[in-house]
Amino acid sequence: MSNLSTILLTVLFIIILVNPDAKAWLMRQVASTGILNSSISEAAEKPGTAAYTGLMLKNEDGTLIDSSHLKNKVVFINFWASWCPPCRAEFPSVEKLYNKYKANPDIVFLTVNLDDNPALGKTYLKEKGFTVPFITPAGNIPEALYSGSLPTTVVLDKKGEIRLHHTGVADYSKDSFYQQIDSLLK
């Protein structure tokens, strides 16, 4: 009997190692506990240049996103790639957050795909039925927003100041996070 359980655990471990969706499922289970979540912090005392200054992005049809459309709005930025298991793990919660707030004119969602081939990111969203905006970089990304770790999530307040900068998987579909977004929207 112990050989059977060892074999089953080994097979399960191998599946988790090689299957990105299995890794994502496991990470989603860990993220749902809340231990990986970070919270929105207070604004810095000294207002500076808006964190999105220099950020050049384009939407799915290739049109440049005008950063002036980000002024006086809460901005949720998520850097992700389709091959990234932690990105896959947190994406259902990003989709839930997006669906909750997409009708609110005071919040902007920038879900920035960093796949080498953007078609892979588009395919992933379509296969999973996600409706978040498909955004790609149109230039360098300011290091204050993204320094190379996926996934990275940044929330900017209406003044353009960074209020959350989180690398790694998190669950953005919790009531506690919604309350923090609501406080930024006031």
C-alpha cells in the first residue's frame, strides 16, 4: 500500500512540474489562503512625477495608449506572460477584479502581456475566456513599475503615485482588496 501512495505522489509531483495549468492550480490554492497578498500602502508624503510617466503601451489593435487618459484615475497594472505559472495562477482573480470594476470610469486596467510572441498571450486569454484588456509594451517600461519579475502588479492612485507594488502571485478577488480599491476610488 505504501508503494501505491509513493507512486501516486510521484505521478502528481511530475504532473505539477510539467503542466503549467497544474502549477497554476496549486499556486492559486496557496494564494487563496491570503498569505501571499500584499496591501495598498499610504501615499508617499512628497508628491512627485506620476509613476506612469514614460510608460508606452499599445492596445490589441496596435493603437498607442495615451497616458493622459490615466490622469485622475486609479490604475491597476499587471505584467504577465502566458508561459508563467504564477501569472496563470493569479489571472482568474485579476479577471474577477476587472469584471467587478470595468464599468467604473475612475479605474483603468492595464494587463500588459510580456510574451515574446504576443499571439501566445492572445491565444491564452481566448482559450481561458478572459476578457481583460490585451495590452503590450510600445517602448521601455519604467523600472519603478517593472523590474523583470513576473507577475508584477502595480496600483496607482489618482495622483499617479504607486500605492501597491507586488511581485509574485496574489489573489485580487478578495473583499479586503476590493475595499482597498474602493478607498482609492473615493
